[in-house]
Amino acid sequence: MKQLLEFLGFIALVQGVMGLVHEFTDWHIGLVQRVGFLDGYEIYASIALVVLAFALFAAAESRKAG
């Protein structure tokens, strides 16, 4: 379970950072800008993904190995 939480946290962190990079540099990377219902809210969604990633990392650390 710990490894799953860490993996999901890593994916959320990468997607959140790539969404922020896309918004501030216009590089066409990440999946956040491709989701239609987030149109206009990409920055907020990317920040939420970064926060979610840290929450998942914290949850993974509170679990025992296994």
C-alpha cells in the first residue's frame, strides 16, 4: 500500500508541475490542459495536484512498509 501511495503521489506531483510549467511557459506538456471541464482553471487544478501529491506522500510515510 505504501508503494502505491508513493507512486500515485509521484504521478500527481509530475502532472501538477507539468501543468504549472505549461501555464507559465506555454510548453505543451502535461494532461491538465487536455481535460475539457478544467478549461480556465488549469492553474488551480495543477496546484491542487501538487498539494494532493504531498498529502499522498505524507499518507505513505504514516503507513508501515509492506
